[in-house]
Amino acid sequence: MSAYSALTAAGYRAQVRDKTTVFFTFAFPLIFLVVFGLIFRGREVEQSGFSYLSYTAAGVLSWGVANAAVFGIGFTLMQWRADDILRMIRMSPAPLSSVIGSRYVLALGVGLVQSVLFVGVAMLPGFDLVPASRWPLLIPVMVLGITTFLLLGVIVGSIADTPESVAGIANFLMLPMAFLSGSFFPLDAMPDWLQKVSLVMPLRYLNDAVSAALTGRGDLSDIGVGCAGLVGFAVVFGVVAARTFRWTKSS
Amino acid sequence: MSSTSPTPDHGAQPAVAVSDVTKSYGGRRAVDEVSLEVRRGEFFGLLGPNGAGKSTLVEIMEGLRKADSGSVTVFGESPWPRNTGLLPRMGVQTQSSAFFVRQTVHEHLRTVAALFGADREAVDATLDAVGLGGRHGVRVDDLSGGQRQRLAIASALVHGPELIFLDEPTASLDPEGRRDLWEVLRGLKAEGRTIVYTTHHLDEAEALCDRVGILVAGRLVVTDAPQNLIGTFGATSRLLVPLGRIDERKAASLPGVDGVTVQGGHLVLETRATGQVLAALDPLTGLDGVQTRTPSLEDVYLDITARQTQAQTQTQTPHTSNNQEQQA
């Protein structure tokens, strides 16, 4: 077995055996869906004519998937470094790409299950989401989004040395970003300058692309711009991640 | 353990060559101009008090740390920066915490084996060798301290490395476990593998090592075979004579006796010339019940480290004297 497939298998076993984390990873976005569904029931976003729910469904899904990608690898890298597992891998000939690659595949799996579950629930009566005909474009958009946020998570997991600091840094980045990128509230409702600020946030691009693919807001160019933005951020995060990555606590 | 057998050219090139290596942290020299060669097939013990720089020196040999100055080669190649050509030939004992979470013993070692490209048979064989053969299905989190240590050692051996680094491998083992591991280590040596290990068990170093090096405050004070060290440093033997056979004054006057004390039910004669004293005692008391205690590596070690530490504190200013506490 290759290092990559062995690490993927070990990661998969570790993940499914941790029932609590599995539950909350998938339940978290759904809770937000329910909460926002109750708050904005029956209201429509001005101008666009789309329901609030169709708007927040795309935003909450993007945020949920991005959040899981950042926290997942952030905690894993921090814990593996604290436990000297990274040191052990460092002393083997296995390439770093097999470590990150295995986590990447696992993150894609988590993102897929999250998306299917989330969209499935959002289509139930009461939420009434109707996926747009171009919903299959959600797949490449999500893959790009997970790539970008996984690389952000590598940075977080490399800087942080304790679970508390992973949670602190990741929440500091992801929560304000969720609000400022329009994951929870429509950007239209924000002042102009805040809308401009959102352009420097990777989640804004994921939101726009997911929204266009899943609910049909905007057109194909919105998906294109979203994907281009995500690729840009992925490159930046990739460069920073390569510079901040540490095999051991002391190096 | 997989079947990678060590290269047969013993002595052609040392397994590890360390030359004038220095490493400082802040203003403190953790490793101070250390030169050292570990020959192929040799069992080398690195001894020294906590904070003497053993871990740092070993990590420099492993290529985990870069020396500030000096050179290190392993099988003729530099281990730093990460040398993936060299890594499969080396095995490093992991910390007993370095287990993949929520895995069984077998799953963990299988994952480690895959990192090195070793096969599944090697996993079973290695677990048998370290005495975890019956524990395949136990979660790593449920292992006892000794079992965790065995699994950590197995992680270093599973890919059949030529050069093995072990860090206090018997520290949390019970006496039976220690003896079992000695056999594993002797077996590895018999296969021609090179072992570098650190320990605080001096009896163990004496029993297992071809040579030991004693590190005190970053300096390699001495390197030699344990028996040579005991001979050269001339630690004293002690003869225990039951009380009442000979009086203290008379015993002290015997040729070769350096000192006399009373301990328990015995008169203890310290000497560097055991034969001479025994010959003198025989006509006076007879040798029945007389016991001989030969010096051990531990006596030599304590003597050397005490002398070195004393010499260091004399040359150091008071505010720097406790620096070596920092690195355990």
C-alpha cells in the first residue's frame, strides 16, 4: 500500500470512529439552515426576487463546507505535530504531498456528504429549495472551494500549537468572513464599502459560485469569476502554507 | 521486520560520522564540538545526565536538526536537509504518543509500514518480535505504558532499517520486558544492524553496548568499550569480609587496601588490586564467606559525570550554572 492510501485509510477510520465529530460536522450547517429558515420564512430578498432561504441555503452550505475543511486539517496537523506523528512521517521517505493529499481526499469526501445532506434537507417541504438546472456545476465549485480552504487550514494548523489556538484562529477567520462575505445575510443589504471589503475574502467567491450553481442567482460568468477568485486565493494560501508548514514542534 | 539486509561491507565506511559538531540554543551550547564515529554493525550507547545534550546530538545524527557547525554523515551522506534516499535505511523510535488516533495496534503499524513501503508480513513479524503478537486488535489508546513503548519501538523496526536510533527504549518496561527487549536488540545486532541508543540504565549499557560515549554538558567526555572504561578509570573493587574475622586497623594495613569501612555485617575493603588483597587475606581469615564486588559501568559513569560537573561549575559563573536543567 502506498503512503498516500495508508494515510487516507487511517484518516478515514479515525474520522468515522469519532461519532461525535461526525455528527456535528454534518449537523452544524443544517442547524443554521433551520434557524435562518425560521427567521426569514416567506420573505424575499428585495430586487432579486429570490427567497431568503434560497439565498442563505447557498451561503450556509459554502460556509459549512469551508469551515469543515479549515478545521479538519487545522486540528489534524496541530495534533499530529504535538503527538510527534509528523516527526515520524518526516523520518520516513513519504512525501509531504501524501500527507496533504490524504487529508485532501478526506476533506472532499466530507464536503460531498455535507452537500448532499444539506441540499437534500433544503429541498424538503418547508424549506422548498429548488436546485437550478446547472446544479452539477456545484461539483467543480466545491472541489475548488475545499482546495482553497484546506490550504488555509494548513496555515492555521502550522501556526497553532494547541487545540484552543486552532479554534481561536480558525473562528477568528471564518466567522467574521461568513458575515462579511454574505453567507448569512445578503450582500445587497450591506453598505457599499462593506461589499467592496468582501472582495478580499475567499468565501465571497465560493458563496457567489455556489449560489449561481445551486440556486441560479446570476449567470455562468458569476461561476467563472467565483472559481477564478478561489484559484487565486488557493495559490496565495498554497505559497504561505508551504512556508509555514513545520514537521516538528521545535523546527 | 522486512528482509532488507544491511550492506555487508563492515568497516568500509562508518554508519555515522560526526565531526566537530556544535549546536547552540540562545547562548547555551547544547552540543559542544562533538566528534564521534559509529561503526557499521556496532551497538553504541550514548549516556549522560538529563540535559546533557543527548537528544540534540541524536536528532542531529538523524537529520532532524541542523548543526550550527561541523559535519555529520550517515552512510557517507548528509542526513540534512531531509534526505529521502537515506531515510529508508534508518529507523527512529517514536515518542510513545506518536500513534495514529483511533487505530488498533495492527492498523497503526500497518500505516507506519506503508510510509516506508514495507509489506504486511513485516508488520506481523515485528509485532511478534516486540511481544505484541497477541495485541493486534487493541486500540492504541487502550495500551499500557510498556505496551505503548513496545509499539513505538516496533515503529522503528518495521521496515528493517540498517541503522536504528532508540531513545531510552526500556524506560517504562518491567524487568521481564527489559530482558525480552535485550534479546530483540541482540538479535538485531546479530543480523549486522547498527544501533545507536540512549539510556539511563547503566547495567543495560554494560550488557549490550560494544562502545559507549558519555556526554556531559554538551561535551563528549569519553568514548570506549564499557570494559575498557571500567579498567582505565580504575574504579575500585570492594571485598566484603564478614565482621569479626579481622580487625579494621589490621585490614587497612594489608598491601593493596585503599580504604576500610563497615557496612551491614561486613567489613568493606576498597582496592584496585583484588588479587593481592585476596592473597593476603587467605592466610589470615580464609576466603570462606568473602565476597568480591567488581566495579560496574555505573561506578565509572557516576565518577566521570561527577568530576566533569564539578569541573564545569568551577569554571562557570553562578548565573549560568543551572542552564543545563532546561533541556531534558
